[in-house]
Amino acid sequence: MPEQRTRLKRFTPVHRLWHLTLMLLFMLLSVTGVAWMFYETQWGRELAGLFGGYQGALEVHKIGGLVLLAALLLHIPYLFYCIDWKKFPGSLLNANSLVFQWEDIKGFFGHIGWVFGLNDLPKYERWGWWAKFDYWAVWWGLTIVGVTGLMLYDPVLTSDYMPGWMLNVALWVHRIEAVLAMGHIFTVHFTVEHWRPGNFPFNAGMFDGTMPLEEARHDHAAWVARLEGEGRLDAALVAPPPVPLRILYFVFGYSIILLGIYLLVFAVTNAALLTLF
């Protein structure tokens, strides 16, 4: 018997490819960046040793940063391709848009009220306010670390056009934004996507592109209602992925999660030790 179609398609193959690319590059930059930042510690030197030492970790970090910026630039024409120009600018504010709207502001405060038992959970569309926040956080984060990273890529060349003190500012801004990004991803993002009730212990949505229909009815009630009203819900339902793929998604996903936790814990520990001694 064919498997029941109990999952709702949420992410396209392009969404999943972009997320996978972003995830792998972010982790590579996190490892090499932390190795560079903590090179004076034994832990930092051991991390850098995976790339041939300090200089090797720095070179890999630079190359990874350039690739990530190139991916961001490639994402821009994709966005323009996705815009319905016949209905522009209204198409930027439709239900499938990632542009923040008044409904997201109401959803944010409504969500806080729901957490404290003051009201029912807001009926979210395809993208909740937290998903839009994560999406746009990548833009401002990459802009900050990208600009400062390019300044630091060749400090001698940069010094031909800017005073030397700006390199010091760029270094600290680069580090602070990188640390904030890692802190957010390794705590808030992991918790929201994988460890909250309903998703625990692992949410494979960005790997298989789907989510359980019952979960969608709860977390994205307005989206499901819209699909039903338009008669498109049945066509959007798919069967769960094969068991071997589910195992692969889990093992690979938790490898990334555990690596992130490892970096966070040891970075905080070594930072505390450097402060003390």
C-alpha cells in the first residue's frame, strides 16, 4: 500500500539548497574563525591544526568568506526572479512574502501573550515572524561581516584607502557580529527549530522540505486554511521520506548541532579562562 500523504510541502529545492550551503559555510567559518580567535589557547591551536595551523585556518576562513558572499550575491537575482512584477509592489506583501508586515508585528506580541497564557496562538501564514527574522538576520549579518571581512582580507591594500585605526574597528566589529551570529544560531535557532515541543528531538523540514500536516494546522493555521480554501491542499501533501533518508537527515543534522554546541561551550570556557589568567 502506498504511504499516506501526511506531510505538507513547505520548502522548495532551491530553499533547501540555499540553507544547506549557508549551513556548511557558516560552520566552516565558525570553526576557522574560532581557531583564529583562540589561537593562543591549546584548544584554538588544535582546531587550527585541522587546517595546517594558524595560516591555513586563516586562508580557509578567507576563501569560505568569499564563497559565502558570492552565494549571497547569487541570491539577489533569484529574489528578483521570484517577484511577481505584474502585481508589484503588492506582490511583496502577499501571504508567501518574507517581507515584514503588520500581521507579523501583531503575531509577535500575540505569540508572547500565548506563551504566558493570555491568548490563543496566532494563526500564522506560511512564514511566521520568527522565520522572517532569521531570514533577514542573515542579510544584515552577512553585510556586516562581509564588509569588515573584505577590509581585513588585505589590510595593506585597505590601508591605502583608509586610516589604520579603521582596521582595528573592522576587526572588532567583525568578531562581535560573528560571535552574536554563532550565539544566536547555536542557542536560539537550534532551540526554536529542534527542541521546542512539537519539534523535539529534530526538525528535518529543511532537509526533506516538508512538515507534518497536523503540526502545520497548529503552527501555521492561516496557511493551511488558505490552501484548503484555494483547493490546493491535497496537491501540496506528500508521503514521508524513506526511512534511510530520515536516518541520514538525523545523523547529519545532529552532527552539525553537536559541532555548534561544542564550539559554543569551549569558546565560552576558553574566553573565561583567558579573562581569569
